Amino acid sequence: MSDEQSTLIALSDQLADAVAKAGASLVAVHARPRLPSTGLHWRDGVVVTTEATVRRDSDIEVTLPDGSRTSATLVGRDRGTDLALLRIAPGRLPVAPLGDPARLQPGHLVLALARLDGTAPRAAFGAVSATGGRWRCWKGGEIDLLVQSDLSLYPGFGGGPLVDASGRVQGINSGGLSRPLATTIPVGTVNRVVEQLLQRGYVSRGWIGAAMQPVRFDAATRTRLQRDGGLLLLSIEPDAPAAHAGLLVGDVIVTIDGVPLDTPDQLRDRLAGDVVGSSLKLELARGGTIVTSEVRIGERPRSRQ
Amino acid sequence: MMASFVSGAAARLIPSVVAIVDGAERGSGGAGIAWGASGFIVTNAHVATHRDVTVMAADGRRARGSVVARDARRDLAVVRAGGLELPGAPTGDPARLRPGALVFAVGHPFGVQDAISAGVLQAVGRLPRGFAVNGRGTHAWVQADVRLAPGNSGGPLADAAGLVIGVAAMIVGGLALAVPAPDVDALVATVT
């Protein structure tokens, strides 16, 4: 046998080892009609899967790697990041080995794993195609890192892990976040969401209760106010933080905490993370002058998550 | 790196891979494999639809072939083609492979001669619930994450050691399905 061939066989064995290693923490989630989805035993007694594949809130079961079925309860779901959390009896299977997705680079070999039934895990193979920093997906959730790969997410692969060639879990694959490419919710984001779902059953997001759009001032206003533009308030909900702070429709937010505003994303970023209860210091253009205001960030109503 | 290793393993297989031309797969033809030590060529039943077929070796030689066994339910046909003296491809049981093991297919996708696609094994056995189509869910399949196209039909799916573990037959839900080598052996054994 040539060196080339034994190297290929060694790589093949390594990939199969990676599948077996992470596969020991992999369950099939029965929470929708027909095909199950995949879940990963993230912490002892806690299974992570994708939110969109959990179609019912009760009568959920999971199939463990030994083929046995056990009941699971829904801890909570976060549409924004497409993650849902299930609780099963502790001590039934190993906890998944977690990696550090910040180290992934385009070209790294990766596998997507699934369990559709009680038999062996399933695998799809590819390479990381793009990486990047924080981004916001169309469902509204903040994702700490961009990890995109060229692998095919077959039916049932949603909720399963992306693993590297050594079997370490880099995140949870979601078919629903950006088709047709496989998008991975990285370990750090999953940990953050898991923490919040375990604490309160949902993910708290900052909210001030106002709709706005970016505007640029005309030349005269720019000169007079020494500001280029900002976010024009179009509507303010009654009894919302913006209303309590005395903001008015027609105000233009020109700075937040002293930083000039260029895009609505700057405000969204300030409302992300653990911010409920903290305050925003705003400068507003109102009636041709600058006034200041302080808004205490509220919690976005759960009906708007 | 991996590409060159795969092409090395595939290059050893290519002399055993043929094109089957009988107009059944429109425009592209299908593929076939000189099966082990049997002296026969194996392909899909849907590739060799007629009793007489034309077999073209990788080096361009052509020969007339005739179908000596057929199992339409398993989508297999066994072809005898005199005079080509092709080296038989070594075969192996896919059941000894684990999910994630490297596999590659050799065929003529869209008429491209001896093209190689690589991927990994997903499962060996019946299709998962929700995949089964046309009663095909009851058979065991080699299920692989590897890109196939018309023209791959009847060609080999091989493992990292270059052993042919199945005959590429179809794509269901994006998944490549191949008839497991032991099922092929069983049909070949009926021909004497």
C-alpha cells in the first residue's frame, strides 16, 4: 500500500472517529411530524436543538444513542437565534466536547452530524467557506461569529452540530437562518442563549418602544446644530420606555452616550445583550436645538420576540 | 492535499470503470465497473435497458456487451463484454465502514469522462423514514454525502482504500444511494 493511500485511510479513520466522538452526545428529537430533527447534549440533562424544528411544546421525545426513547420537556425557545432547549433526565449520555469556533478559518475541514433514529449518527462533509465577526440574522438574533460552510444540511440535520476533524463541536447548524448555505450558531452564542433559557425560559432583549428611520439634515441645520443627522422618531408606543422618557415623535436622536449615530444598527447594538434596566443618554434635535434625555431600557415584550 | 490522495485512489480504479452506451441515460450514458474477479461488468438496470449494449473502456476501446442478469428491483444489471480484458476492481463490504468515512464516486456525470466526486459515508441500511420513495425504502442502501449526477449511474462508490463498496444508483433528497457490494455479489453469483 502506498504512503498516499495510507494517509487517505488515516484521514478517513480520523473523520469517522470525529463522528463517533461527537455522535455519542447526539440525540434524535421527535417534536414535529414525520422526520425527526437532531439535538445535542450540551450540558448534563440539557439538549440544544433548532427552534424551528420544535413544532410542539409538549409530547416531545428524544432517541438516545443506545436507541432508547425518553421523554423531554421544553425549557424554552429563542426564535431570534433559532435555538430551543430541552430537558432530559441527567446522566444518560456524555456531554458534547466543545471547541472554539473563533479559530476556524475558511478551508478547515468540517462535518455536520445528525441522528435520525437509534442507529449510528449521520455525517455530511465539507469545508468552512467563510468566517467573520458579529452579525445579526434575519430572525433578529445576535450571532457572535459568522461561520459558514459548504456542506449540505440534509433533512433532519437541523439542530445537529458542526464538528471539526477532531470531533469538537463548533456550534449548532441551522438550515433556516440562511439557505442554501449551512449557517452555524457558534458555541459562544449557544452558551449565552442556554444560560438565559435556563434562567428565565426566554431570551431578554432591550427595547425602548419607538420606531425610527435614519435622516440627514439639510446644510443649514447641519451648520447650526453641528450634527449630520440621526434617527427620526416616527412613532412611540404608549407606556414604553421612550414615552416615559418624554421622547416625542419628530425628535431626531443624534447621539447615544455621546457617540454620533450613523445607522440604526448602532442603536440595535446598544439594545443587545444584558442591558435591560440600564440607561441610554440621548442627544435629540428638537425644534432646532439640541436637548438631552435619558431612557431606561425596558424588556422587549415577549410577543414581539 | 486530500484532493491528490483521492485522485491517487481514484486513478487506480479508473481502468476498471467503463461507459455504457445504449442511449438509456439521455446524452450522457451511464457507467459500469469490472466487478472483482468475476470477469463481468456491473451497472444499473436503468443504464443497460437493452439486451445488447456498447461498452467503452477508459482507454477508448469499445466492445459489444450483452446483459446476462438483471434485477430491476435492485436496479442492477450484469454485462458480459468479450475482448476488453479489464482489470477487475477490488470490492469490499460497506458494513465495516463507519459514518464519516471518506468515499468517492467515479463516473461520467453529464458526459464528463471519469470524473471523481468525494464525500463521506452517512449510513448503510434502510433509508430513514421520510426519505423512502417508490417502495425503495425497504432495501438496504449505501447512503453517502457525495455529489452524483446523471452519468454516475452504474459507476463505483469506493472507500479510502479504493475498494468498491457499492454501485451508484440514484439521488434521493440530495443523498447519494448505492447498491451495497454484497447485494451485487449475490446477483453476480447467479451468473455461471
